[in-house]
Amino acid sequence: MPDPGTTAIIEVRALTKIYRVGVETIHALRGLDLSIARNEMVAIMGSSGSGKSTLMNMLGCLDRPTSGAYHLNGRDVSRMNARELANVRNEEIGFVFQSFELLPRQTALENVELPLVYARGGWRGRRQRALAALDRVGLSKRVDHRPNQLSGGQRQRVAIARAILNNPSILLADEPTGNLDSQTTVEILALFRQLHAEGQTVVIVTHEDEVAAHCQRVVRLRDGRVLSDLPIAQDTAGRHLPAVRAATAEVGVPAHAAAQAAAHTAAHATEQGGGETC
Amino acid sequence: MLNPLFWLQAISLAFSQIWANKSRAFLTALGIIVGVASTTAVIAALTGLKSKVLAEFESVGASKFFVFPDRPDNAPRNMYPWEKILLKPAEVRAIRDECTLVKAVTPITEVGLDVESGDKRIEGITIAGIWPDWHMVQNRFVEEGRPFTSIDVDSERQVCLINGDAIKELDLPANPVGEAILIGGRRFLVVGIVETTQARFFGMNTSSAEIFIPFSVAEKMQDRNFFMRIEGMFTSPDVAEQGEDEVRFVLRRMRGLAPSDPQTFQVAAIDKFIEQFKALATGITAIAGGIVGISLLVGGIGIMNIMLVSVSERTREIGLRKAVGATPMAILLQFLLEAVTLCLVGGFIGIAIGRLAAFGLTQIPGAQLEQADVPFWAVVLSFAFSAVTGIVFGMFPAIKAARLDPIEALRHE
Ligand SMILES: Nc1ncnc2c1ncn2[C@@H]1O[C@H](COP(=O)(O)OP(=O)(O)OP(=O)(O)O)[C@@H](O)[C@H]1O
Ligand SMILES: [Mg+2]
């Protein structure tokens, strides 16, 4: 496990999720283990249907596992009721969606303020806090715009400002750049890196190696299990990094990383769609 | 638990939701608007009618009583012929002489006669035969001249009292005291002018020519079996009950009725009428309340329907709110508040329309509804009913919203 010395924010053991659709049973997660430490920046990758979104929804307390344990900041989340989970989502988690999920009739500022509406206290100074969050994502000039008056990248910035408003323990983003062009993707990733540099723990689900290359660590899923969990330098996504590119050119790819990469490529080639029902 | 910011945004969201779907909200609230408006108008009309009628009763005098002939229920006609049950002059004298709780009493008999004054002749004026106590019983005194006295009755004097309308119709001088007129061909001396009072039951008999003569004289001008009624006054409204018993006792004895015999007359004190009328008014108000209940039920089902639509339209929004930390309770309250707001807005419009209708009622000439008004309790009740409708019928959609699974809701569409 990487970073064994630091305290774990997320501690997941033997997590399973089974969906039942009619007579079919779909094992979206099959005994997944994962721990994420404070101030890490982790990319979760894997082919379509490998269970990335399912895992993210569990981590974000939006969904409950079928079995397994999930400790968030040392608290056993899997035993909480709907109200307690709501409070955890409000106070500990910032979630960024691929499709932004902004309220269309509200301004950027009002959208960012939304978590304070449901806060258990400390709603005072909400304007300043929301403005500060918008400032952090570089949108202080667009506070009174409605979502349809903003570009895709700006909308995602509003969504990120909303996610970081309550200073969450962890910022979860499920394909945050999936709806954005490459230029905007670069900007949004720079924003995530900036937040990470400011001390924020970040988990990003992505399909793109370029995106994963911005993270310190890459967790690859396959069939609802962790396929590989490596520091970026050892993951194939790392070949996009200039430093890694230079290093591998000199020494060659480390043996086990190369094997992982080969396995990964094979998985991509043969098991597109994860072998599960679509 | 829920902070002030939540309530602030919940209320503003409820209103903006209504505003964003104005026509839909209006159509939905129509049931409530119509229900509240019609009930408000009915209550206003009843309130107006009630205070008007009670005021009239009041002006008649709360200690007043009436006696009139009455055939017992289900009794064969031949056993109780009309002649037998008609009130007799001897009976009213007995009431006057023997009933200690009766302060004043008068027989009243009416006869239609032709009246002449100079060249002027009016046919078939109603002439009333009365006792001097009539002044006190009816609370009507003379403006000019003198009232009747017992001497007028005892010595069967050919004197009369007339009112202003009769003076006009007969072309008499403004002060006709001392003039003579012909009533049924007999000469009568006008001794006084009786004041015309506005307060007559339900506006009947308003302003018309009235001529009064002593009862003893009228008796002579009537047929053998003539109709008379008795009006009287008890010493105070508090003794009305005992007073009635007294009158009943005297009359039964006069008529030789055995204790088992049914009564052949009715004694009624005015307070009975007041009570009956109040009961009637309360009954009608209750029925109006029932109607509002039904219309609110119908309106409530509309509210429930539109709230269900709203919940399913906004499933994604609910999912997002849950994702950023809305508890099930917060979502529940949000939607309940929306339903209640919708109902309250409907109730408010309904009350406004009802008030307008009430004002319209006061403007209808002759409808006796000048005092129609929406009482405060009706406003409070309408709002309370509307709010309860919102809570009751908003509950199911709100629970549905609160129970939505956050991730299912976010995946919706
Ligand atoms: N609500 C659901 N009901 C039934 N099956 C589901 C549901 N959600 C996900 N699944 C199934 O679970 C598996 C994992 O889905 P998941 O969305 O986690 O994949 P993913 O890794 O996020 O894929 P993608 O990269 O395409 O987003 C898939 O086979 C999917 O069909
Ligand atoms: Mg996904």
C-alpha cells in the first residue's frame, strides 16, 4: 500500500455491490479493498462497466454497499441511517459530477451556497464563504450568472466551488472532464491540482491517461476488483509525464509495471464493457 | 436542526416554484379558490342576515310574546272546528287580569273597510282594533294628539289613530287631530298620529296607511267568528318561560281543557324565535362549512396530483440536494411547504374573492344584506383549512420525495 505512514481518510474492506435487474444479478463490485490517505490525489481508472462509478457513489455515501466495511475518517459509514449519511455528505464530502448538476434557475452564487442550506450550523457568513469558494475556482466575476449563461468549464468550476464550500475531507469527482473539450480539461485539472496543493484530498475517476497523469497514484479496476494500485511513475498513465518519459527512455520500463501495463492493455482489448450486461 | 437559511430558501423556493408555473398553479388551486370564495361569501351573507334579523327582533322587544289559535297536530278537523279554537275577547281579558307576569297585553283584530275623508275615498284599508296597551307592546307612541285610553275602549268611543301614510293618502291636513273621517260609513274622530316605525319583520308591511280604532268598536264591526291575535309583554325577558306557562294555564282553564287534552293555541315568546333563528343560522353556517370541506377535498386531490408531478419533474434536483447533504426531513419539509404555500395562496385569493362577493351582496337593493361581512373567524378558519389541506394532501408526495434514493434520483431521466 502506498503512504502507509499517513492517516487514512478512506478505508474500504471487502466492498461488494450487487444489482438485481429482473432475474439478472450484476456484481458491480466484488470484494474491493482500498485506502486513501490525507492529501492524496488519486485517479481511478478502468474500462467501462468495471465499477468506477459504483465505487465513487459508495465513497460519496450516495449509495450503500451490499456488504463490506467503509470507514470514513474512522467512522463506520456503512451502519449509518439516511439522516446521518446526509450529514456526512454535507460535512465530509464534496462530489463533482460529469454533468455538473447545477440548479438551472439559480445563480452561480446560489448554487455554490446550496450545501449551507443543509448545514447543521455555521451558515452565517454564507455570502463571503460562497464568494471565497468561487474565488478559489477563479470565477469571482461570474457570481450572478445562471448556468445557461456559463460555458461548460465555468459550470464545472461552479460545481467544484460548491463541492469545496464546506471544506470536505475528500473531494470526489466522477469523470469531471468527460463533457469538456481538451483545452478546458487541462484548466479544470489544473484547478484540481491547485486544490490538492492547498491540502485537499482528491479522487478523480477518468478514462484518460492524460487526466490520470495529473494524479500521484492510479488505481485500476477490473470486474469490480482492484487490478492495480501504483504510484503514477510506475503506472502506464505515467508515460505521459515528461519526467517519467525521460526516465523510461533511459532505464526502460520496470518489469512489474510493464507486466501490469500489458495485462491492462489485454483487458482493454478483450473485455471491453467489463463482460457485464450493458 | 434545520437552520434559518433552510427556511428562508424553502419559502422563497416555494413561491418561485408557484411563480414559475403560474397558470398551472392557478388551475391547481382553483378548487381551493372556489371553495373558500363561495364559503366566505355564504358566511358573509349569513352573518349579515343574522345581525339584521337579530336587530329586528331586538327592536321588537325581547320580552314580547304572541298568542294565536292552533289546531292540534293530527287532530280531526271536525273535532276542532275553527270557531272553537279562535281566540275570544274574554280570554285576553283573563290574561290581562290574572297573569301576574304579563305587563301589558292587547288583542289585535284586523278588518278591511272603506275610508272617506272629504272627497277622498280609499277602499279596503286594514283597520286594526286595539287596546291602549298596544302602545307599550309595540313600542309605538303618538307624535301628535293623544294615545288611546281605557275610556276609549270601555265607552266604545268612535275615535281613531292614524299614521303619516294614511294622512297622505287621505289628503288630510298635516296635523289632522280633531278632524273627522268616515270608516265603514261611521264617523270617527282622529285623536292622534302614531309614529311609523321602520322595524317590521323582514321588511314586510313597510310603510303603508295604518288606522287604529278601539278594540271594543272593531269587535262590533266584525263578523260573529272573527279572527284575533294577542300580543303582550312580560315584566322582563328573564321570566319569559314562567310567563308563557302562566298564559297557557289561564287559557287552558278558560277553554276547559283537561290535562290530557291537546292545546288548541300557541304561546310563543320572542326569545324562542331568536333561539330558533340562531340555531337555523348556525345550521346553515355548518352546512356551508361542510361544503368548503368537500371542495377542499376536491382541491386537495388536485394539489396532491400537482405535487406528485412536481416531485417527478424535479427528481434530479432532489437527488442533487440530497447529494449536498439534504436530509430526508429537509426534503419532506420543502415539499410540504410548497403544497401549503400553494393552498394558502389559493385560500388568500379565495378570501379576497369572497370579500368582494360579500361587498357585492351589500349593494343589492332590497336583499336585506347591508350588513353582510366576512367575520374574522371565517378568515382564520379559511386559512387554517387551506393549510391543513396542504399538509394532508402534500404529505404523500413529500414523503415520496424524502424517500428517494439519492443516486437513483440523480440517474433519473
Ligand atoms: N443502477 C444499476 N442497476 C443495475 N446495474 C447497474 C446499475 N448501476 C451500475 N450497474 C452495473 O454495474 C456495473 C458497473 O457500473 P459502473 O457505472 O460502476 O461502471 P463504470 O466503471 O462507472 O463505467 P463507465 O466508465 O462506463 O462510467 C455495470 O455493469 C453496470 O451495468
Ligand atoms: Mg461511470
